[in-house]
Amino acid sequence: MSSPSHPAAPSVFRQFYALTKPRVIQLIVFCALIGMLLAVPGVPSWAEVRLALLACLGIWLVAGAAAAFNCIVEKSIDARMKRTAWRATAMGELDDRRTLLFSAVLCLAGSVLLYVWVNPLTMWLTFATFIGYAVVYTVILKPLTPQNIVIGGASGAMPPVLGWAAMSGDVGPEALILFLIIFLWTPPHFWALALYRVEDYRKSGLPMLPVTHGNQFTRLMVLLYTVILFAACLMPYIYGMSSWIYLIAALVLSVGFCLYAFYLWRDYSDQLARKTFRFSLLHLSLLFAALLIDHYVF
């Protein structure tokens, strides 16, 4: 009689790679790339393409280091949450020493790459983002206040600023507008997720807004932030960064996000919260894609 087959355990490489939170990193690098391309007038030259690729790699490495460090700090919390209990650190399959070494190597490699082959400003801004996320947000803010995602969102809003700095060597008003859009987008995006994952966060002991202030208050905050975000999404057109192509996209996407938030506020369901969360990802991706298309058409 043959013994029952068991799924093979993931390789150590796959475990470490999963700690970098690849899907989150993809969005970070995408937003950084948008900042890079918008900082270059017209079609980039080969030298600019090479610089952008090196900057993307450096930002990816440092962002991956921050994600891995986050997994060390939150391993006990991750173990109590269904969404994150599978992580190798939460399951005890990767010890702190190896994970910390992995994080340090990624951070050092990315920082050296950015400093030597991109520019020192980008390196220091990226390293500051690492500290902001891995230490200020993860260690200090997240367990301390339900406004953690609002304050800590500054780190998540930095990618287009990093991209702009990589290509131009400075931080212009355009980069700060992109920063503001992501900064205001982060709370309604995350709180939509937290609403239907509230029991997970309650078990974790983290003071997330739906746990500390309840479902109804969180839904109201989601709605208010989407309205403020609507105004911020118009700023690229108002400032002169874009033309009517981006304006139409921003209006359609922002109205859509506000409608999702309004219906979520009026008549809550977990299914609608999931749809709102998914639309928020579509909102930011298509908004920046429209900005990029507009940049090359006009």
C-alpha cells in the first residue's frame, strides 16, 4: 500500500523570496518607475533607460529588505493572522538570524548600487524610507496608534519621489504631488482591507481603526479620504503636469472610488469591502498609467 503523498515544502530560496512581499514590491517599483519616466522630458535615451533600470533594481532590493525586516518584527502577530500565518518566519521555518542577515545584505546591496551608480540623494531617500517603514511604522507606530497607516503611509508614498530623484538629482514639486496622491490613497485602500479582515486584526492585538473605533467610523473615514483624494488627483492637471487625457482618467477613476466608498458607508458588506479594496489597486495603477500616457502624447 503506497504512502499518501504530501506537498513538498518550499525551498529556502522561495521562503526568502516570499519574505520580500513580491506583489507589494511590484507596486512600489511601478510607482518609482512612473516617477522616473515623468522626470525625463520626451523619450528616454539609452543612458537614461540604463539609469532607470539600475535605480529600479536598487529600490527593489532596499524595499525587499524592509519587507523582510517587517516579517521578523511581526512574526508573532503574523502567526495569529490567517492572511500571514503561512510566512516562514511566522511558522518558525526561518530563524531571526538568517532573516536579519538576508535583510541586511539586500539593504546594503541596494544602497551601494544606488549610491555608486545612481546618485547619493536617491540612496539616502531610499534608506530613509527603509527606516520609516521598518522602524518608525512597524516597530513604533503600528502597535501604538490606530492612525498608524496614515502616518506610516508617508513611507509607502515615497517611490515616485525616489524615481524622480534618480533621474533628475532633485525632488521637484511634481514628485511631491505624486507623493501626496499615494499618501492620501493609502488609508482608504488599507482600511477597506482591514474592514473585512477585522477579526484577524483583533486577534493580532494591533490597534487598527476597525478594531479601536468600529466598522461604521472606519467606513466614514474611507469615504472622507476618497473625497480628499479626489481633489489631490486633479493636481497634476491643475499644476500643468498633464493634459485632458489624464484629467478624464482621474475624474472617472476618482468618481468610481468615491462611489465604492459611498456605498460601503451606506450599506456595508464584506463582499463590498473586498471590491472596494480591489478597485483601489486598479485606481492607483490606472491613474499613474494615464499620467504616463499623457506625458508621451503631449
